[in-house]
Amino acid sequence: MAKSFYHFLMKYRNIEPKEEIEFFANHAYDDHSFPKLAEEYHEISSYLEMNVDYISSMKVFDEAWELYLLEES
């Protein structure tokens, strides 16, 4: 069974974030409504587009998603 995107993203949490993916991971961790079990791109991207303002650009999500796919393949 593949791990969820959220679980993958948590490895990028950082006390002092310097990269956009680290900021994203920190905010996703604090977002209690984040779809933590989701493994589908459209479910997560729709949630981010409609519900959050902590991600500077969907480009950050797309880059994180590509890393997720590489790790899960």
C-alpha cells in the first residue's frame, strides 16, 4: 500500500524552513483539515485551491507531487 501524500510531505517539515516545500509541509502539518489519507492528485489539488492560503503557488504542490510519484514508483 502506498503512503499518503501527506505522510510523504511530512519528511520535509523543518523547524526553520528555507525552501518552499518545507513551508508547505509545516503549514500542512498545522492544517487539521488537510486530506491526510489522500493519494489522488485531484483530491489534494482541489482542497489546496479551494481551502488554503498558505501555499504561495500551486507550482509548489506540483513539484512536491512529482517527488511523491518518484518515491512511490
